[in-house]
Amino acid sequence: MDIEIGSGHAGPAGTPRVVKVHDAKTRLSELLRDVEQGAEITISRGSRAVARLVPMPQQPRARPMGFVDYELPDSFFDELPEEQLAAWER
């Protein structure tokens, strides 16, 4: 399959998007925006592919003020033994 190198514009569906190193340096912000939207871009040096920009897996957002995700075990909701209940009633 022949790939047009240099323009960096998406080709027909299924055609890899390839840009040369110089174009990638010049248009990095634009390429990153495209990758954030799901594009995969191959960077070439001459006619040889040397790298690929791909979207990062989605990370869960950190909760505000440093809270972490934690799930209570089901046993948390079990009734307390009588001696512990009595200690709370003193």
C-alpha cells in the first residue's frame, strides 16, 4: 500500500495518517488535538516510519482535595455485636 507522506491530512478510511518529522514539529499542537479526538498518527523520517502518536488510555479523574476511590466492604453494614453496641450506649 502506498502512503502519501508529508501532508499529514487524513486519507480515506483505514489509511494511516503519516507526517514527516519536520511537519510534526511544526504542527505538534494540532496533531495532539487530533490524537485527543482518537486519531493515530505515524511520524516518518523520509519514507521510514519511526514513531506513532496514539491516544492515552483514559485515566479516572482525581477527586478534589486528595480523596481516593474506596469501596466499603459489605461487612461494614453488618450489625455490631452486642458488646460493641453496649460500649456505644455508655
